[in-house]
Amino acid sequence: MVTKELIPMPKSRFVKVVCPKCKNEQIIYNKAATVVKCLVCGNVLAEPTGGKAKIHAKIVKVLS
């Protein structure tokens, strides 16, 4: 018997990234709707694309 989930799990996640310029760790949303910049140096970490954001930093961990 196959049961259907009443509330499906979201496909979007928060991710911990490392800035390629200053090595600062920061948590960002993988479907960001605005440009996300590093809080330390101002380098662009993610740009919106209409769906999932284009992430320009190294992803260290996907948070659940």
C-alpha cells in the first residue's frame, strides 16, 4: 500500500557557503530572490535566476 504524504517536504534548503575571496562562512538560501553578498568583503555569493540561485561560492554544508 502506497501512502501519500499530507505535507510534502520542501525542495529548497539553506546552505552554508565559504566566500572565495575572504574565506568567511555564511548561511544563504539556495533559492535567493535578491543578490546575496558576503557580509565581510561584499563579494557576490549568489545571484537570482528565477528559480534556484546561481551560487558563486563553495558549498560546505546543506542544512535541513
